[in-house]
Amino acid sequence: MLLPKTNIERELLRFKSKDVDSKDILNEVYQIIDNETPKATVIKEKLQGHKSVSENNFEFDLLETDKIFHIDQIKNICIDFRLRFLDSRYFKGQIPKIALDKIADLEKTHKTELKGFKIMAPSKLFKLEDKDDPLLFAPIGNGYYYLIHKWGNDLHPLRKALVWPFKNMVNLTLVTLVISFFATSLVPSGLFSKSNASSEFWIIYFFMFKSIAAVVIFYGFALGKNFNPAIWNSKYFNA
């Protein structure tokens, strides 16, 4: 039986439903919306623009609550699935025409010009095109973002489990201990000693753990890898 792929938009909605009430979101968003009109620019130029902004002049009554996400909710999803949340100018993939159309529709509906776009996607999508699913956001203000469009395919169903060791040092150490245990179990009994004492197993386990841990540390330093909480909003490739 094949596992269903992970839809990040659904994961965001599920996480938000446990976090806050929709009315509370709208009440807070209502307080931060003002009448400032952003400078008019072409959509594609804005997506590649270098100026970072924290809010847009949305019409409060026209916002869809299921498309509003707080930065803390976005951060949690990025950490769980090892994704990045960066300015759209760092995105190297192809942004589909339907996403540009949705931006144009939003600008027409809200009588404003959006700016400060952000994209949530796997790290490699900020370097080259890939098939995983990016999400395009625009800032509302006060840490809230409005989801404009999601495109591409869903993430691998086991991605969250596969990147779990990279959430923090404790997780990585636990995984290394478990792998070391199974690797030690594969060593034939009595290979290094005629006696079959349990002490032999634990001595081999100790050296196996040191060896695997050394490989993990070398891989991390050699490729400039870091834990999920440190890279989710980092623009640097070797973060």
C-alpha cells in the first residue's frame, strides 16, 4: 500500500486549527491594516525585487481566514519538514502563470499593489528547479502572511520522518545510537573474542557509535549542514 504524499498547505491548516481561532486571527489582522498604498511595480519585477517589506494594504473584509498564517505556524512547518521560507527573489524555480494571475487578481480586488513576497519550499528549490511544492505568500503585517498560491507536486509522504533527525542534536544522537545498535547486531558473535560475553557486544557498540558519529559529524561539517531551526529562514546555501 502506497503512502499518500504530504500536502504542505493542509499541514499548515491543520497546525493553525490547533493554534488559534479564525476570529482571533481576523481581529488581530484588522488592527494592523492601514491605508498606505505600496509603490506600483510590475509583478515579476516585484517577485525578483531586493527590497523587503513586512506588510501590504489588504482590504480586511475580503481576506480568507484559511489563507492567513502566522510566522510561528510557518516556522513550525518549515522545521518539521526541513523547508525554507525566503524572499521570492531567492527562488530559482519557475513561478507558474496562474500564481502571477492570482497576484494580479488580489491586487485588483484589494485595490493595491502587493510586495514583499515570500516562498516556502525545500532548500534545493532556491537553487534549481525541482518537482516539490512551493507556496507563495505575501506579508499582511505583524508576523502574518497571506497564502497566494501553491503549485507543483506534494512532498514525499515520509519526508517529515526522514528529516526528523535534523531537528536538533538530541534527535540526531538518538538516531545515531539506534543505527549503531543495529550495526553492532550484524557483527558475528565471537568475531573478536572466543568468549560470548555481553561486554564484547557493548565494547563493539561503543566503537561502532564513535565511527558512525564521526561520519555524521564529517558529513555535517564538510557539506555545511545545520539543524532545521537554524536554516528555515536562512538565505545562505551552506546554512
